Amino acid sequence: MPDALFADPRLAVLHDLFEDPARPDLDPYLVRATREPRARRVVDVGCGTGVLAARLARAGLDVVGVDPAAASLAVARDREPRVRWLQAGAADLPALAPDLEADLAVMTGNVAQVFTTDTGWDAALAGVARALRPGGRLVFETRRPAARDWENWSTATQHRDVPGTGHVTKRFELLDVTGALVTFRNTFDLAGTVVVSESTLRFRDLPELEGSLRRNGFTVQDVGQAPDRPGLEFVVEATRARPVTAR
């Protein structure tokens, strides 16, 4: 189930207000999609409120935005009607959209890390693989465990004045680090109404990532880093290497 941060309509409409509006982290994905060979169809897995999917559509690409959180998709639909929006998890893709045959699938932000079990991550990768054409690419980012980035996450309270809601504050707390799992809480005060969202992310090392991709029909082509966060993340590009059978 999606975290309240994305699934609660009161929070989904606030998500972009607490992000950098320039979103420099998305620029490399737009470049990968539009460089030669240019992608014809792109699937944005875990598209959230649709910022990247909308940019891709405005660049002339055929875009499918996929997310399990209806509240986030409601924001996304208002952003860009040219995108085909699907309420689904990555593992559901072949059943809900068997005709995708995408050239490129992307997972930005923390999407790759919300799959905290091996079973869930394998199912997501297998679903994405079946949504790609043979030779199609998957590009995603995930934080490097060795960087221990959670130790530097800001706990400063953020403030926004939101039309129709009033003054909103957001507080962040790191709750637990156990092995590869990092759990944290975001607490929102919506002009007197408190809403809480707890999340857990899994930090996988590179051998784990490469092994899981191989198991699910991918060949790793490149492992780089995010230009705006050097040293903190893996940016992985893999291709669908062989036909993927249903599990």
C-alpha cells in the first residue's frame, strides 16, 4: 500500500509544494528519453504527481504514468491530460496494460527503494520487464548504502502558506535504521489538523541490484551517479535482455 504521503488526498496535493520546483534531479531522465535513439513510448513507474511524466509528454513522447496512489494520480491528471495515467503497481503492469511495448521505463526519487522485500522488488522488476519491448531500457536511481545519507537528512521544520488550507508545517523524524531498512516519519500540521505518514526504504548495494536485474530478464549496461547528488546514489541503466515469462 502507498504511504499516506502519496495516498492521502490532503497530503498528495501538498507534495510538490515541499519540493524544489526546478526538480534538477529529473533533467537526466528527460535527456535519456530524448537522446538518440529517441524513446517512442516511456513508462514512468511510481510517477506520483506526474512532474516527470508531464515533462516527457510536453517533449513529444508517448507517456504512461503508473502509480498505486489514487490521490497522487488525481494531481497528475490535472497536470497533463496527454499522459495515459494508470492506477497500478509495477507488478500489475502486464495485466492492466498488455499492449505497452515501451522503449523506456523510469523509476525516479525513492521508487526503487519502497520495495522492501526481495519478493516485492522481483515482482516489480518482472512487471516492468514485461512492459518493455525486447531491448527496451530501464533507468532508475537508488541511494548508495555506504553513503549513509540518512545521517544527513534535514530535520528542520518546513513552512508553507497554502491557499484554501492555511499555514502548513512539515516535520521530519528519522525513526529507525535496521540493516538495509531505514524508517522515518513526516508529520504535517494542516492549520491545526495533524496528519502523519511513516515510510520505510530499503538500501540495496550494487551486487544486490545487479543480481535482481539479471533474475528478471535485464542486462546492466551502465551504473553512474546523479549529477545533482554526486556520490550518494546509483543511477542504473539496464536493457530487457530476453523474453520474460509470467511468474
